[in-house]
Amino acid sequence: MEVNLPIIFTAVVGLLIIYYYVIEKRFSKYGIPYQHPLISFYYTILVTLKKFSFILNMHQLYYIDEKAKYVGAYDLYRPMVLIRDPELIKDVTVKHFENFVDRRVFIDVDADPLFGGNLSALGGDRWREVRNLLSPTFTSSKMKTMYKLMSQCAETFTDSLIKQSAKQTDFNSKDIFSYYTNDTIATCAFGVSVDSMKDPDNEFYRFGRKATNFESFSMFKLLIYQLSPKLYKLLKLEIIPKDVERFFYQLIRDTIAMRDEKGIVRPDMLQLMMETRHNKPGSKKPELTVANMTSHAFIFFFAGFELISNLLCWAVHEIASSSEIQKRLQEEIDDVYQRCDGEPTYEAINSMKYLDAIIDEVLRLYPISVMTDRMCTKEYELPPALPGSKPFVLRKGDSIMIPIWGLHKDPNYFPEPDKFSPDRFLDENQQNINSLTYIPFSVGPRMCIGNRFALLESKVLLVHLFRTCNVEPSEKMILPAQIDWTSMNLMVKGGFWIKVQPRQF
């Protein structure tokens, strides 16, 4: 029997058009402003091919209708709701959290054990169990202990930077700050001591760089999984390369064995998981295996290595670009060193108001994540999107998007939203900020579990760097800074280039 490809192609396209027409009615009949599904699909393809920015697409969605509490969009063929109203965001993430316990799963544990088995990908009771297990890692007492490890990394880093500045003054801050974040997470999560400034070719850094290098092909593989998990598995695709997976598994396995054998105890994330890995007799909870521990530690590394180094790049760029801001920060740092006899304490670092304001403003202007999501686990009725429209019922399995970037850049909440102004976060001005419009680490029970770690890691590096160095933008830096919209993260065209000189006391 002869196959008529033109007829088959026409039929498939026709069915897709009919399908999109049907799901499109789900928004239009309730009076909800929305992005047409074919346009959503078009932008998804462009983002995957790095021809358009995911961030700009989120920005477009946020401004489909400025009067609407929420708008409609599509994740490939799945309808989604982007919530614009801060009070409604609070309703779905806090007040009615039980209806939105889960997040979307971009890839499951069967398809990619290392990337798909982490806390952020878990749902329901399993998420609660692991969240309760890992939460003690990030208490104030644990942070205070890890502070010593971070300070050692920051001191080693700045010492090496000063020595190198005698030979070169220009540095690509993305490179050097990824050395620091790599070393900090290596010691705080995996119990491994490395010095990537001296040895940038060490295994931990090499495999870490490889694991976090999300090029177009990785995005394309994720797209295939979203379209058809069966096809993804049939093609034997992988997000995390096998050699990276083997390295991290072996590292965790060997570290656990060594600690068990020699009775070694360290104040890190791995230690806490080791102490709670075995259940009490009669417990029905699944045990925490080496694979589980590796997955949780890896996603912690994955987020910290790339995202925190980006945060530091933007922070140092903004500080270096303003002599006034840099002077005020250094005066605060010098005061802390003087009060602490040259050894800043955990409490002293966390009492630095101007440093806090700088980091808060960096996270507002350049958030670590431009959006977050929740999945409806129980049917939930949203109020009308606009006056005169109808309430909209979210079904089980529907997704909502929370536009962090949109809220942070909305002039209704932050006057002169594109201006870097740390003063807006100082005590006397904070009363003007609605906490629901500033959510750099998300909001509610599923907000980022590692936010304290990320903030402390950033503060420690900035304190050590600006205590010992003066920094200014390098001639290699493209000014004014231009965001590279083809990047999934907020990067700049031409790279972050800084000039470093030791301070004279």
C-alpha cells in the first residue's frame, strides 16, 4: 500500500490546529487574556534553539494585560496560568498550599536518576519526607558551622586573586567566581577540599563545569522529554553525561565509606544525610540510599555552582561600577573587622545592613530564577481574571507560573525598576516594599531550601573581596552592560570583566 505523505502531513497539521482551537477555548470562554498556543509553541522552539529569550517571553506574558489578575499561556500543548496578582500568589502558594504541593517535573528519576531524583523534582509525601530530612542542614546553627568552611574558601580565594593580580589586573569574574562557588559547595556539601584558583583543572571543577553546561542540545533533549518521555527513553538520551554521573556517585560512595570506617564527622550536608539514612525498625518510609544522597547533593551543587556565581558577577559589577557604593560597603566592612579584631563572626556578617541591601537589590534586578511554578494537585477555583469575566477552575495536573522577573521589574511595585538602588532595601525604606512582590527565592513551603546558604556564601565572598581589594570595570567590559538574551541565565554580552587591585591600608 502506497503511503501518501502529503495527505498524512496535512492530516497531522489539521488535527493539531483543531486541538489547539479546542484548548484555546478553555481561556477565551472565561474571559482570560492569553497567548495563542501556536505562538507559545513558536517561542518554545525559538528559546530551545537560543534564537529568543525565555526571560523576554516571560516578560511578554506578564504584560499581556496589566489589569488582569492572571493570564493564560501554553507549555507546548499544556495550558498554564501565569498569576500577576500578589495576593492571589499568596493564596496558591501559602493559604491553599495543599492544592499546589507539587512542581512540574521537567524530567523524572527514571529518565535521569541524578537530575530527576532531587528535592525540587519530588512531589507529595516523598517531597515532605525529604524536605523535613534536609531542612535541619540549613538552620542558623548549621549555617554558623558552615560559615567557617565558607570563610576558609573565601580567604584562600582572595589570597590567590591578590597574588595573581600582581601579574594580571583583568579577570573574567564568571570564571573566578565559579572557582569559589565550586570550592564552597565541594567542602560544605560533599566534604571535599579543593582550591580551584590554584588548580582549575581539578576533577571536581571539571565535572562540575561539564554538568552545568546547558547548551542548545541539552535544551533540545529536555524538549523531546516534554513532548514524549517514551521517545526520550527509546533514544537513550541523557541530560547529565554518564561520566559526570559516575564521578558524583563514586565520590559520595567513597566519602561515606571513609567516614564510616574512620568515624569522621564533618559539619556538612552529606553528614546530616548519613545520620538519617537508616529508618527506625518498623518504619515504612523508603531509606535514603547512596543514589538518593547523590541526587540531593548534586542538585545543591548544580544550583550553587552556576546560579550563585552569576549572582556574585552581577553584585561585583554593580559595586565596581559605583565608587560611592563601593566606598560605603568598604566602610561597613572595615567597621566589622575593627569590632571583631580582624576575625568577622557569623553574627557580624549577618548584621551588615548595607551589604544586605546590596544583595537584596541585586536579587531584585537580576533574580536567580525569573519564574517558578506550581502544579495543581486538587481542583481549585481562581477568581475572575478581570472584572466581568468568569471564575476559572484549575484541574488536577494544571500548572501555574509565578513571574518573579515580572514582579521585580514592575514599576507599580518598584519605582525606577531598572535602576540599581540598594537604598530601597534599607530599614527606613523597606516598609514601602510588599513582601509578595519581592520573592527571589520563591514563596511558601516550596521556596528554595538553600536560600540561607546562598545568601551567606555570597556575603562571605563579598566581605573578603572588598576588604582586601578595590574593584572597577575592566576596559574589556562592554558598558553599559547588555544582557545576553540568548542565555537561560542572566548573563552579559562579552562577559563580566573586572580590574582588581589590592587595597592599601
